[in-house]
Amino acid sequence: MNSSSCYREIGDLIRINREKLGLTQEALSLMIQLSRPTITNIEAGRQPVRIHYLYRIADALKISIHDLMP
């Protein structure tokens, strides 16, 4: 698996879990203190996400960080 496909898979997992909770990108961005455009780019796989933000995202989505790993 190359890094681009890994970023896309992580982004998809974030989006799927965010939508399960009925959260908008804006709501998630406020919860984890990242901009909404950054969330958009992460979910689209255009931007890698740093590990400390993965922990924040997982916490906000009420899941384990392992649930965000492809």
C-alpha cells in the first residue's frame, strides 16, 4: 500500500465514523481544533494527519485509534 492510498483509507474511515455520529466537518473541526478545510483535505486523502490529531479525532468520534487504521 502506498502512502496516497493509505491517506485515502484513513480519510474514508474518519468520514464514515463522523457521519455515523451525525457530525458535520465543521462540528468535528471545532471539537479537535483543526480548520474545516483541513478536515476536508484529510477525509479526501489529500493531506496526511499527524498522530496526535488521529488521537483527538478518535476521541471525538468515540472510537479507538485502531479503528482509523487501514
